[in-house]
Amino acid sequence: MKTYLFTLLLISGASFGQNQLAIPPTIETSNINLTLQEGVTQFYPGINTNTMGANGALLGPTLIMTQGDNVNITVDNQLSDTTTIHWHGMHVAPEDDGGPHSIILPGATWNPQFTVLDKAGLNWYHPHLHMRTDEHVSKGIAGLIIVRDSEEAALNLPSTYGVDEFPIVLQTKGFDAAGEIVVHTELDTSVMVNGTVDAYTDLPAQIVRLRVLNGASQRVMELGFSDNRTFSLIGTDGGLFTAPLSATRYRIAPGQRVDILVDLTTSLGQNFQLMSYGSELPNAIYGAAQPGMGAGATSSLVGYTSNPLNGNDYQLLDITVGAQTASPVLTIPATLANFTPLLEASANITRDLTFTSAGAMGDLMGPFLINGSSFDMSTINYTIPLNNVEIWSLTNQTPISHPFHIHDVQFFILDINGNPPPPELQGFNDVVLVPAGMGNVRFIAQFNDHANDSIPYMYHCHMLTHEDMGMMGQFLVVDPQAGIEELQGENKELIKIVDYMGREVLPVNNTPLIYMYSDGTTERKFHFE
Ligand code: C2O
Ligand code: CU
Ligand code: CU
């Protein structure tokens, strides 16, 4: 039985705004060194908490990249634990993606190099070790990646980091009585922004841009401001919208990002708060009063009902509006990016993914399954021909909503429960919240540029407890041409093909097999015809 630091609860009535918001430093060069390290952080005065970070004790630097850059990243693992680092949202080759197959042993380095193909957007990096993602993320390893491009540069959006453009990493964590971070807990009662609890900041009286990540392990947040002011949504996960949308709320699920402009030009001296309106979250979403559907829907989530954040409104950031900066941005552009969503008619295939619970009916603990299976490192769930345009149809037969994430691509949502997505979900996304209780989301994506016949990409629920417990699958993107060229160019003969048991087999589709050559070399390959 664990006891929890209930004294740390941030419930309404407690004092807010005591700590100045931390702003992670940036790395803007194309040679990037990230050292993963253990350290100690005082989230609360006098309480030392063991944490992990990149280039520091907690979180990591914000990487600022420009489309077309050739980046060379060295990840030096100085943790006493194996891990991986994944570039969430970025369109990189499978071998550079940092999924669970790309492990970095303690003391080892990993050196992905890639050209930034992404549009301007907000991505992030975090560990992705199989069954241990939540542990490494909760303990503190996560950082932002801001991608810029020429289309965005022409818009005169606020883009001076820390001056008129602010990183906002939203997280909740649970602590035990010793002040240590608890992994896989429903008592994530501490709210932090950029690792700062009770955070306050000054923002200048001009157009200010908030680059928001929900980096929480499980919690969905309903963003808004305490004075109900309107803000402009200008983009989601993978890029800018075609035009700003005005809103007073934005629902953000774990893994998702949102790009927000707030007009503070006439707000000098005002004080207001960035909030999560948890009381407005519909049930069957983690963060609502009832995280599941049906009577007794909380009973299987230990501690959920005693977490004061659930179903309640709580403060994220205390904001005071101060003086304008030099050359402030004072207007919001009427139009933003230019893009054409993929058309449904262009799809080569529809894949159906059904989420079920392996537990009892109505069980919110999971483990949750995708098409009846739990994640298996050695099973490839899908093999996708390079350049395929695919519709993925996600059906959620469980009583809780799941934020589904796919690597490699940004997708366009075709419909949610049969209806066209609301305007704020019509841009580039790599995470989508799939409604509970037979909810359905269909998205369309193209799998271009990168192929690898042995290293897969992942898709999974971004509630890290669910992911760690196996709500994940993997797919290869294969280039049918590549294998042929490869064999022609080499001076060795194929002797036999064996499976994982060492049994000689004929090449079959959909199974990665081991190819043994005359020169004694072997290769793990996927057969594609
Ligand atoms: Cu942010 Cu596979 O994850
Ligand atoms: Cu990802
Ligand atoms: Cu889930």
C-alpha cells in the first residue's frame, strides 16, 4: 500500500502562482547533443524528488529546427537504465524514429541523422522503451521540438522564443509520501507547467503565442482562460491551420499539441489564469468526474475519485500582463498555411482497428487490446507499401476514450462517429481522442518518403499506462522496389529463409523472416510481393 502526499494537492483555495514559470533553454544548431541524466528536482520546497531529464535534471531543451535542416543528434544515455528517444510527430525514417526497437543501453549513445521534412509545427521528444515509457516520461524526460518553415516565416506570427512565443508543457504527476514520482497512478494530483508547480508568468501586452503540449501520462485537459477571454487557435499537432479559429475552450489529450494566439494588446496590468475546465469534460474521458461509461465506471480506477482534479476546474498558469516588448506583433493574420487535405477517394485501403478491454466488462484498468492483441515486439501488425494512402478506422469498444497516436505521419480526420470533424480538428494531427462506447474515428494518411523492411513504426494509445500495458501495435513501411535492387547489387547468394524458430520457410507476406546468405551474413527482412 502506498501512501500519498495529500498535503501537496493543488485544490482550489490553495495558494497559486508562487513559482516563476521555467522556460526550457533552446538548441537551435543542427548538431544536437542530448545527455539523458538522473538528477534531483524540488517541485515543492524542501522536498527532493529524484527525476530524469535531458541536459538537466528535469525535462529537456527545446529543439528549434527549420524545414530542410540536416540534423545530427547525439543522444548520450547517462541513465542507469536502458531507454529510447522518440521524435513524436516528426516524419523521420523508422531507424531514426526512436521507437522501442532503437534501444540505447546505459552509457551508450545513439546518433540519428535526418533531414527535417516537417511543416512548421510543434513536436516533442520522449522515451519509448517497451513497458517503461511512462516511467521515463513521468520521471521527467520530455522536450519540445519547434519546427519552422518559410510559409510560417512569411506570416509574422510571434516567434521569438520566451519573449512572445512561450513553450507550455502541461503535466500532472503523482507523488508518494517520500516525495518520489509515482508511475502508473490515478493520483496524479500535482499540476505543473514546464515542470513548475504553482506557476506564474508575465506576458507582454501584445499578441502572444502559446505552444502547448499535453505531456501528461493520462489526463485530458479542457483549456480556457479564467476571464473567459477568446483566443485564436492557429494550429494543431503537425502544423498551422488554413486560418485562425476563435475559441474559448480547447480540449487537449495526452500527446497532443495546440498553437494558440492570445491578444493581450488591451490587457496591460490584467491578471488571469490559464485553466483546465475539468468540470466541462464529458464523462468517459480521463479527467472527467466519471472516467468511464455506465454505473460504477470509476470503481476499477484506484484513487480516481479521490483525485480533486477529476471533474473539477483547476489552474495551470497564473498570468499577469506586463509591458510590450520592442517590435511587438499586434495583429493576427487572416490566413495561415496552404494545404489540401487528402481525399477519401484517394485511399488504397481501409484498415479497421478495434479497441477492446482484456479485463472484465466496464473495466477501466485494461489492459486494452487492439484487434484482440496486446503489443508484441516480434509481431508486425501491418505492412504498408511505401506511398500508400490509407484510411484507418478506429472503433472503441471500451468504456473510456483513448488518445490514439501513430508514428511517421500526420493524418487528416475524415469523421468522428460519422460526422465531419469540428474545424479545430481539420488540420494536421498525429493523436486523436477516440470516443468511448463504440465511438469511431476515421483518418486518412499517406505513408511516403521512408521505408525499412525490418524496423517498424508504432501506433498506440498515448495514455502511457495503456501503452505500457500493451495497447500498441507496429507497422512496417516497405518499398517493393528496394529488396530487388538490393539483391541484384550484392555478390552473395540467398541460402535459405528461416522463421524465428529457425525453421526453413518460404517467403510469406506479412511476416518478418531471417534471410541467410552464402557469405554467412543474415538479414531480418520482410517479404513483400
Ligand atoms: Cu509520443 Cu509513440 O509516442
Ligand atoms: Cu510518436
Ligand atoms: Cu488508452
